[in-house]
Amino acid sequence: MLVVSLVLVGIIVGVSLIASAIAALCRLLTESNALSLTMGTLTMPALICALFVYWVMTMEVDDAPPGNVLIGNLTALAVVTPIALLASHLTIRLLSRRALRNGS
């Protein structure tokens, strides 16, 4: 039970860090809150979908059944997307507040 909890916390922390870093970098480069929120949120789900398409294209006979892999990918999308959205939103809010405080 402890291992499952640690894996879940590790996934949440990893997704949050990656989404926050992408959102912060995009905010730094573009100065757009909407674009950086979108990029931070949708980068990881897009990568998960691309990896699924790549797996389908290179699938071999002795691989896992496609239905199981599809369900796993949909579950991963359902877990990763809200975490990335929340992390990106909080990062953009923090950066916007700091920009307002430093600008005045």
C-alpha cells in the first residue's frame, strides 16, 4: 500500500513539475497567460496520444492487446490532464502576481 501511495505522489509531482516548467517557460517567452496555460496543460496529453499512435503503428503480434493499451492511455489522460491544468494555472497566477508586484 505504501508503494502505491508513493507511486501516485511521484506521478502527481512529476506531472506538476513538467507542466509548471512548460507554462513558466512559455509565459517568459510569449508574455501571454492564455497561451502558456494551454501549452502547459496540453503538452503532456499530446505526448501520451502521440506515444499511443506510435505504439499502434509499430505494434507486433506478441504485444499487449490494443484495447488494454487504449484503456490505459485514456486513464493516463484522465489523470494527467487535470493535474497539468491545475499546476499550469497556479504557476501562471504566481508569475502574474510577481510581474504586477515588480512592475509597480
